[in-house]
Amino acid sequence: SADLKLLEEATISVCKSLVEKNPRTGNLGSLVKVFLSRTKELKISAECQNHLFIWQAHNALFIICCLLKVFISRMSEEELQIHFTYEEK
């Protein structure tokens, strides 16, 4: 719990910046899409003991979880939906 609080304090400026810029960039949605597209490879990586890929997937999921916590705690459902409905112009 204390470590989580330290993590939140250390990353708050990055999270605020992402909240501000994400509707224009779609970065969070892209990260989620890439993670979901690569999950099929996780089982094979585990069987082959590809620790690098598993580590990368773990880190991506951790980042997604941390960002979603910030997004959910700071915005309404409608605002949150905007962050996941980015359309390239």
C-alpha cells in the first residue's frame, strides 16, 4: 500500500499529461489493442520460457492498470469513453 502511494505520487505528472493528450493521440487505446493482440503469444512464450516477452506483457498490463485507475478516478464514464474511441483523422 505504501509502495502504491509512492508509485502514484511519482507518476502523477505523466498520468495527467496522458489524460490531457490522449484524446488527440489515442495512445492508451493503442497500448490496450497491442496488449490484447499479443496475448495469444503468452502461452507459447510460457511454454518456451521466453521470459523477456512475459516480462514485457506483464509491464504493459501493469501500465494499463495504473493508467486506468487514474482515468477512472478522475473522469466520468462519458469522458472515459472518449479516450477509447479515438479515430484517426
